[in-house]
Amino acid sequence: MEMKITHIRTNRFLAIITLFLVATINTIAQTENVRERVFIDVNTHDLLVGETLQYSTFCLSNTTNKPSALSKYLYVELIGEGGVVFQRKHQLENGKASGEFFIPSNTETGQYYLVAYTRWMRNFDDVAQAPLVFINPYKGHTNADVLTEDVTVDFNTVSGVLIANAANNVVFKVSQGNKPLIRKGRVISEDGKQIVDINSDANGFGAFEISPEMGKSYQMLIENPEGGFKFFDLPSATDTGVGLNILHSDAEIELKPYGDVKGGRLYIEHQGNVVLERDVQSTYPIRIKRTELPYDVLRVSFKDSRGRLSYLVPLFNTKLGLETSPTILETRSPAVIEQQLAKGNYSVSIRKSYGNQTPQMYAAFSKEGLSLPENLDYTELQNAASFYQIDEKELPTSISFLPEYRYQLLEGVLKAESGSASVENKNVILSLTGEKILNMSVARTDSEGRFLLEYQTMNRGKQTDAHLTMPEFESEYSFEINDNFKKQHQLDFSPVIIDTTQLAEIRERSIISQLENAYFTPLVDSSETENNILPTMSAFNAHYEFDDYVRFRTLKEHLVEYISVAGVREKRGVKRFVVYDLDSNFDFELESLVLLDGVPVHAPDLLEFSPYRIKSVDIANKRYFLGSYIADGVLSFKTIEGNLGGFEIKNNHMAFSLLTPEAEPKTAGGNHLEDLRIPDARIQLLWAPEYEVAEDGVEQIQFNTSDVEGDFELVIEGFTEEGIPVSIIKKIKVKERTNEKG
């Protein structure tokens, strides 16, 4: 039985609407080319524990399929029925990012989803989903009883209605739960007269033509394998409306409108542009040569004489580049496969194929959200697509999430703990102490206390320590921040059914996985990634190491005794730091900025802190501008530990962690051809997630086969420079290496 759940993550932070520049979409762009989409390519949709999920993502314009320039960061989550397995952030380079995940041994058998989106996509409630199946052969699994599910038949036409007294091409799908069924039967009229014989294929799809009469009912009769019949009612026919029959051949497409078509207009669109437009005055078919249209999944629509949209459906002028004649290779050998590719970005996978694996998601069909089997011709693709609806969302009138165009963004709200304190025009400072340099940014609040901060971090794929402060300590404030990850996803989880034909494959893969992991040496980078982020402030004119001088009991005494460019003043029992102005022509009027390990602190509290915990201080004797925040002088103290050294910031402060983008994946090396004593049990012969083609031509795809024999597939997914999707599948058969010794 299919299960549907809504996955919700607990989050103590309130969701808020972004401040600043909350604008209408029409002010952002003059066209509707403002939506992004993500295509996810994975090395396989079925994995065992001990195997590695590898993924490549393409962030594209939803209209043109070209790399989107709006977002620089991508959010990726792996979600199962039990919740979130991981959350990751990736920095996009030319719209691309990639990663991998080793499936641990405690993973439960079940369906999972890899989801990806940008912050900007959240305005349109857009998210990419790649369904996955994980199998744990070391834990027991009981199949759901799908045989108790009812057999269902779904019907559809291009326009979604059945037009009376016209020849309608009706597509149907036979299934039991989520399992497609091969069935045969017939369509009969209400008086029992046979209209047409029908058959469904291995994917459960079939089609027939019927000219229904108004007011009459029709049924489909399906034969049960064990005997008997099941009856399913066809939709009732209507004498109004418009339909379209789409006929495909290798050379042309025939579009045959029927129904109340007079005065209407038929359109074919590609990447947001109308590439063909025809007036329709009769039901005479329109024939179009394939060479006259872009080679892509197009859109065909019809507007009636009043300009009302009757239907909008996919039109296939492309199919998978499927080469079924296999290339024969030997085990444990270097190999090269040549492939013509246009200039663009791709991912390349060569992996062993198995009979019961879940169908791959293909770039060729991804724009309209189509997930279709690989072995379909034009007509079969058109029929299968009848059960997908084109996502034609209206653009929102306003936006809530600004795009991360250059930097990472953090939004939140400043709240006053007392009703009399204002939250407007306050400076909120973000300090990233986990970045090991002085890394700060500032934002100013609006009338409701909302703020939006830009920041940079190193790409480590880990949490980094962060602090929010509001450096006015006379009143008490608190912070609430909004997570850029979605709080909930609508996901349909289906039960995993393992039949007896899969058991031998699972056993083989499990043994191969154990062998590979036994001889696999992970590539460990022991050196710290070089920090290429410039410090927020580096131009200090004085530096003091406390160990270079005599240690005193109080911090004030240190400034009195040997720090000549700054001091401490006391007024009405309240102490504060002062920085001496070295320019006689300029008088300091504002408070100095006092930092401890990069975090703004209240000067009277720091003056009570033990100086034995202080390592050094840097001082800038000048007016300092940090965004909207202005200070007359800066004192930047550092503790010995570098993590505030136990100093407690009593108010107007929030300590938390931020997830940094993933580091560039480092795949373990090891050339098995150099040491034949080490078994090579790889079923993934090649994974190239960032395969860039600089110019049109023949590419030499190089790899090494392993000791594993059998059927493999070379799968290339990606997009040309012009935004044309490319999906290429080549079959490979690996045989045991011949013994050349006579």
C-alpha cells in the first residue's frame, strides 16, 4: 500500500518574511525568465548499504535551460520516512555542484529522496526530487502485500476530456499499487458491443481510438490472469470542448485538432518562445517536419476563439540517445569510448546495470518534470506523458527570499525584551569565530526589527561557530533567525518490494561491496584548507602580546602601564575603553568597537574579565566603518583559546552554528591496473560529475574496467551551451580477459 507522509523538521526559529527590497516580480525582470530549476543526476537510483550515492546537480533557468546566474548556493537534503539523513550546502560554479554519500550499515531498507533547491526557488515553492531506494541486506525486510491492492485503470486524453462524435485517442494505464501491469482486454459500449481490443505494455501503458456518442456509457474490460474480468468506466463524453490527437513518425509530427476548434489558434513553444503558430478553422491535420522544430521536449497549446487556453501539454521532438548494440570490453583493462558532444556541461557515469533497477531520471525530459523509461519511442513517450501535467505556476506578486547572488544570506529578527525599547535602525553584527580570522558583517534592522546579513565562509561542509550581537547594551534584546533549509517537504513514500529475482543480484552486489570496501583506502587530506577569505579588518596600527609584558591583576592596569594608544575611563562608576585619536585635526565622538575573539562585547563586562585569559590586543586608532555601523577606534582582544575563553556575554547576544558549503569532493585514487594482486570489485567504473566540453567534437571518455563481468551502461546527462538537454545511453558488455599466454 502506498504511504504518503509530510516530512516536518522541528525548528525553534520563527519563519519570517525577508526585509529590504521586498519587491514585485515585475520589477525584477521584464520577462517571466525569473524561475530557477534544478536537475539532479545520480549514479544510480538503487543502492545497497556499503555503496556510495554520487550526485551531480545543474541549477538552470527554468525557461532557457542555461545555467542560472541568480543563485550561487544550493541546498541539498537526503530524506527518508524517518526524517532527514543529511543536509548540505553547495557553492555553485557555472550552475553546477556535486557530492557523494556513503550508505552506512545502519540504514533501513526503504525509499528515500534526494531533494535540491536554491533560496530563490523557495519563492515559487519549487524543489527538485530524485527518488532513491536503499536496501540493507543485513536486516530483515517484509514486503508489503501489494496483491491486496486493487487493480486500477487511469484514462486520459491530450485535453483531459472525451469529445463526443470525434475520434479521440485515449491513453490508459493499468497498475496495482505502484506496480504497472501487462493486461489485455477490450472496450465495450453500454449494450455490450465490442469497440476495440486493448493491450497494456510492460510499463502499464496502452492506447486506443474511440468515437463516443453523446449520452452513452463505455467500459474497459480487463482480463484477470487467474480468470474472470474487471470492468472500468470510461469518462463521460462532452459535446463541447477541444481535443488533439498527436501522431508521431520518424520524420514528422501530425497534430489533429477536433471538437469546437473553429477560430482557435494552436501554438508550439520552446524555451519560452513561440516557434510555430497556426490558425485552426477545421479538423484538418497539421503536419510538421521534425527538422523545422528544436530537438527538445516542446509545449503545444490551443486557445479557442475567445482566447481561452484549452490545453497545454508536452510535445516530443526528442528521445533518449539510446545505443543498444553493446561495446565489448575485457575485464581489468584500460578503455576508451568515443562520443560526439556539443559544447556544454555534463555528468558521465559508467555503472553495472541490473534487471530490476529503478528507471533513471533523464535531462532530456526533466524540464517538464517527466520521469519516463528509457526504451520508449516517440508515440510511447507521448502516451506516457499523458499522465503528467505541465507545471504552469503563476508568478507570485511578491517575494520572501532574496537570491544568494554573491554571498550566503542569513535573515532574522531583533526583538526587544522590554516594550519601550526600539528595534528600528539597529545594527546587528554577525561574527564568524569558526573561520579563524576576523570575519564579520553587519545589517541594519527595519521598523519591525528584521535584518538580512551577507557573509562568507570557507567551504568545509561543517558547522562553523557564529554569534549575533547588537552592540548597544543599555537595553536587552534577543534574536530569532530563519533557516534557509525548508522546514517541510511533501513526499510520497512507497513500500519497497523485493522479489525473488532480485535476491541473487543483491547477494552479488553485497559481496562486491564488501570486497571493494575491504581494499578501498579513503583519500584523507590532513592539511587544513587554505583560508582565502580576506579578514574584515586587517589595518590595525598597534599590536600587543600580553606575554611580552608583565602580567597585571586587571585589564585596566595593562592599558595604564604599557598600552599607550588606548586607555580606560570611568564615569559614575561605569568603566569604558577609549582609543586615543592620533590625528590632532580630528576628534573622536563615538564609542569604540570592543571585540573579543571577533565578537562585540560590553566594555564594562570585559574590564572585569581575567587578563590572564587574554593573549593579545590589536588596536585601530581611526574611525572605522563596518557597513552601517560606525565606531571611533577598534580594540580587538584575543583569548588564549580563541573561543571567548569562558567569557559570558550577558545580553544582546546569540551563539549558534552555521553550515558551511561542501568542500570539493576528493575521490579516492588507486590504479588497480598497477597491482593485479589487489582485487578490483568496482561496479562503478567511472563517475565524472563535472564533465565540461569546451567545443563541439568527439570526446574520448577514458576509464578502466574492473574484475566484474556483465552488462554496464555509459550514461551522459547534461545541457549544451544553448540549453538543449542531452541524455545518452550506451550499452557495454565486459567479458573475462583472455589469457594470451599460449
